[in-house]
Amino acid sequence: MSILKNAIDSIAIGLEDYSSPDQRRMISCTRNVFAGILLLFKYKLSLLSSPDSDEALIKQQVLPVLDESAHLEWKGKGKKTVDVQGIKERFESLNINVDWKRIDKINSFRNDIEHYFSNLKHEAIQSLISNSFVIINDFIRKYLNEDPKKLLGGEAWAVLIEVNEVYEKEKAACSIALQALEFFDDEILNAFESYFCGECGSGLIMPSTREGEAVRANYTCKSCGKTLPYEEMVREVVTGYFSHEIYLSYTDGEDSPLADCPECSGIYMYAQGICASCGHTAERECQRCFSAILPEELFAEPFCGYCEHVMFKDN
């Protein structure tokens, strides 16, 4: 069975899982659709592999060999194929452009739905199907030079189109409602629009009011009904939004993007210079030594941690 047929079958089965009334098949849906996307990618790599290379571009291990004429060739070894990171690196080297942020969202959702989300509904899966539609449609047209409707089959294509249209319409309504509110900073609005419910994974978050200050509204997931006031919602939303930067702060030693607000102990966005919880703008320069106040020193504002320690010691 070819890689392409495996890919198409996997996507079709995943969409059948989605259409099933059995809630237990939601996890299977995410697995199959994501696996199908990766197989489409691997199929493209197999097409680009040299005929006698044992599909080198999709193999995890690629070794140099000399043919009978002492000519150097690269051949794949073993049965293990490249993982997501390996595909990404090879695509970048081959100038094959896909929306990796969207891929990461699909992959993250697939992982979360298996381990964390306790409330699974069809509405929650819509965001994954919608993101998958964009990736599948663009990739098949641009890099496989095929008609996705013809390749996937009319039934599977109809499900992709319908789910994408429904989700995008609902998502647009949520975005319009959020954009009508007054947030302390535009980055907080961006974080709310990018947020996925921690209970079920849906990206459809609707505020309780269509005007006024965002801090005074409650926020409800349209899929599972989870409702939180702003002060509780904002910490979860902003932490998730800066998760990549938080990761880099641990692994690469970079400054943390977030800190505890010295005014309300809420969540302070360091680069933006504002608290997402209360709107406080902290001093960024120590009034005693004029050095920068680091994220972990904001508790001592308007002084840096060292000067605050010295002043406290002197007193």
C-alpha cells in the first residue's frame, strides 16, 4: 500500500470518527487526521528522493555509500521514518513551506485531547478539523499538484468544507465580540483570540458583554460551557499565549516574558510593560542605580532586587 493511499485512508477514517455519534471516537479522530497529514508530507519527500536511494528523504537514518564506480550516494537505512521535527527540517532545506504554527496547534491539540481534556464534544474538535483543512487543502494543491476533492473523495471533502465553514463563522463571531471590548493592551486581546479552552480544547470563547472594559466581563466556552471571570481567565490565557517564550526562558536562559505584578500579584507581561490582570505599568529602571529591573525583580519596583536588598539591610 502506497504512502499516499495510507494518507488518504487515514484522513478519511479520522473524518468518519468525527461524524460518529460515539464520543469515544473523538480521540481516534485526532490521531488519524494528524497521522494522515504527516503521511502526505512523507509522500512528498518520497517523491523527491532519488530512485535508488531507498526513499532516503523519509528515512530517519541516511548514510553515504559508494557505488561500483566509487561515486558517492546517499541512501536511507532501516524502516524508521522521520518525525515531525525531521520533516520540518527537510522541508525548510527543500524550500517547502507549510504553516508550522498551525501544524503545532494540531499536534498540541492531539496530545492534549489524549491526556488532559476531560470534556470532549464535536464542537471542540472543530478547531482541529478546520486547521487541518487549511493544511491539507494548501499542501495537496501546491506541492502534490492535485485536486484535494478528487484525491480525498467527495464525502471526506464535504465534511472538511462543512466543519471549516461552521467553525470559521463561529470563530469570527467570537473575535468580533472580543474586539469590541477594551483590553489593557492589544497583546492581551491577541492572547484571548488565540486561546483554546483548557477543559475541552475549543477555540470559541465568548464574552458576556459586547462593550466596555474586558476586565468586567465573564468568558464562556461555547463548546463545553465553562465560564470564568476575567481575573481567573486572564492568567490561563496569557500563560498559554506565551508558552513558547516561557519554554525558551528555561532552556536558553532568556528573560521570562511574564512576572508577578507588584501591584496586584496578577500576571505581568514584561516586554509589553503592563499587567494583564490590572493594567499596572511598572517602573523598568531602578531609581537608585538606574539599572534595568529584571522580571524576577519586579517585586522590588521602583528599585532593582539588589538595591531593595541593600536598602532593607541598611534600615
